[in-house]
Amino acid sequence: MARSLRSDRSRAKARSLCRDRACTWLGRYLANDLEPKLGRYVATEHVHGSVAT
């Protein structure tokens, strides 16, 4: 049960991030377009935490 609640919170946080800035889903990852002039996604956030790229 605790794992399910954690997962639900993570998904809610990811949806909130999507509303606040440009992003796209890459499988289980959320990519944020932090520098549009680069023409590529430069950061990804895993639904359950952060991943540096």
C-alpha cells in the first residue's frame, strides 16, 4: 500500500511539472526542455526521482 501511495504522489508531481514547463514523456521518464535554443531535451526526471543527464 505504501508503495502505491508513493507512486501516486510521484505521478502527481510529474503532472504538475508538466503543467509548469514544456515537457514530454519518454517512456517512464519526463523530459524538460530547459534550453529551447539547443533544439534538444537536456534534462530528464524519472517519475520516482531525478536522473542527471
